[in-house]
Amino acid sequence: MKQHNIQCFTQHPQKKVSHAFFRSLVTRVLQGENWKDAVVLNIVYVDETEMQRLNAEYTGKKASTDVLAFNLSEPESELEGEVYINLNRAAEQAHDYSVPFDNEVQRLTIHGVLHLLGYNDDIEENKKRMKEREDFYLESDV
């Protein structure tokens, strides 16, 4: 297996996450998806304002979102990308789904990485597949 360079950054003014834990989680997802090529990933935890700005700038949507994933890879090269997680939205969704905040941040992180690995949630069948993979990684130590 080639080297994985996974960096985490928290740009949220109040909420914090364990960077070591999330680097380990991303590594588990890559291993579980049998990703053998080199990886350069930045996982960035942001607030509502920053996510709204990113969403407007890169997707043209004025609303905020919970996760954005950007594949920055060149064709035929290592996987390079960035995943942005909205910690404000994670807190809201954790409340709505009656799950711990950390659990929702994990789900969103997994979701973003799966997007970089080629998963899509554009139609119901694909959403179901992504949800199954998210659940798998939340429940396992792969």
C-alpha cells in the first residue's frame, strides 16, 4: 500500500474534534474500500459561515450544506482532495437524529471520503449504498 497523507484542520471558532481520531477513521475507510494508491487528503472542519461561502463559491448555491468534497486529483495520479465538514450542521443533525455529535461528525467525514472514492448520492439507489457504507464504518473497526 502506498503512503497516505491525511491532514485535519479545525477552523471552527468554538467546536473542536480529535484530529488523530479522524485521521485514523479516514485511514480505516480507505483500507475498507481497498484503496491501494497514494492519498493526499485535507479534512477541514468549519462553521456555518465558511461552509456557506464555500458552497456559494464552488457550487453556486447560496445555501449552506453539511459536507463538501473536492477531488483535486489529476487523471492517472494519486487521490488528492479536500473534505469540508460543517460542524454547526453536524450539531443540528445530531440533535435531529438523536445521535451524539461525534457520531454525526464521523458520518459526515466518512460521507465526504466516500465521495472522493467515487460514490455518489444522486439517486435513491446510490444514497442507499452510501448510507450502508457509512453505517459499516461507523459500526466496525475495519
